Amino acid sequence: MADSSMDIVSNFDKQEVANAVTAAAKEVANRYDFKNVGASIELSGESIAIQANSEERALAVLDVLQTWLVKRKVSLKHLDVPEAGPRLSGKEYKLDVALKQGISQENAKKVNKLIRDEGPKGVKSQIQGDELRVSSKSRDDLQAVQRMLTAADLDVALQFTNYR
């Protein structure tokens, strides 16, 4: 019998992110507490630009965005929020939130080590660019790896694809 395999990736649906940003922009435009604060949010390429006239308002717009992303079932682990917070640019506070996609080499090594150390015996994993390929003779072992990685608190959102 041939080996069963699956790929572990970290991707998000760009359309769902665009929908969440559009919904958040509408909410920011209509909410009373955002009136006359110059608050705005827009998607520009692989990042989301947030503007407001105070640091607190910029963070509140980020909170609205995060709420809409959760409603759209997009993991917040895909957001790369700067630790420094909003930066002052003229009279406005700006916050550029990058969108992370793919598994970094460092995180791939962590996942690989976790599979080797705590996963079922006979499961092989290898890093292929920004994804991992996991193979085993038993599909049950692959499902056990899925459960283990879902329960693990990793700093990257994982999806399981190409399950064969």
C-alpha cells in the first residue's frame, strides 16, 4: 500500500480579508465614536493601512478589523501588528499591519521537531519551501498529527491540504 500524505501550509483567503476590511471600513465610517477622528482603514497589497488622529482611535480601528476577520474565519495569526504601535505621521497616527502567509523556516523547523518528538512513530515530515509535507503508512497517524498540531499553541496559523 502506498504512503498517505498531507501538506501543512499557512495561507489565508485574500477575498475574505478584503471583505473583512471593507466591512470594517463601513463600520468605522458609520460608528458614532469614530466621527470626526479621521479614522480610516484600507487594504493595500499585502498590508492593511489604518489611520486616525489619536493612538487610541487607531488601536480601536485595529480592534474593529480583528473582529471582522474573526467573523470571516481568518486567523489573527496572519496579522503582523508592529509592537511599537501606531506611529505619528504629521497630525495623523498610522498603523501598517502586514499580512503573513507561508510558514517561515524557523516555524517550519519547530513544527518538524514537534512532529518528530511528539508525533506517532513512522511519520515522516520534510520542509518544502514555505510548507511541510507529512507522510505515513497510516491515515490515522496523519490525523493524530493534525490533532496534535491544532492543539499546540504555535505562532503561525496552519491549514492541512492535499490529504491523500
